[in-house]
Amino acid sequence: MSFEVDLTNLPPLTEAQKAELAALDALPDEAIDTSDIPPLTEEFWSEAVRGKYYRPTKTATTVRIDSDVLAWLRRQGPGYQTRLNAILRREMLAALKKG
């Protein structure tokens, strides 16, 4: 059995749920029992990969691109939209690094 949840349209929290969340929020960190959580060793972090399972959502949109740019992308073979997205992502990440 599987269920689908629409994360954009979640049901409102009940008063009991709100009270439980408020009680948890009021707990100091020292009062939280973390004994069942294994420690994260240096070995764990040395093999960690950022974003290994991250898959960004895709949005269909209409954009106006210069004809010569689109022709250049298409001449490189199938997957021009993926290449265009990669170029835009590279530029976005570079701009974010600059701050």
C-alpha cells in the first residue's frame, strides 16, 4: 500500500499536535535522549557525498532564447534542454558563491 501526500496542501495541525510541538520546542537540548543515535565518525564524514539523493523539481516554462544559441545547443545532439539547464545551474552556483 502506498500513499501520496500533497506537500503544498497539507491539512492544518490539530490543537493536540500544536501543543505537542510546543512542548518539544520548549525542551532544552540536554533533555533530549540521543542514546539510540550512532555517533558520526570521521570515517563516516570522509565518505559522505553532498546531495547524493537530491533531485530538484522541474518546472515547465516558456523562455525566449536567441535563435543562434538554441541552434548551437541543438547541434550538439539530443539533450539540449538538459545542457541548457546545466549551463544555467553552473552560472547560478557561481553567482551564489560570489555572494
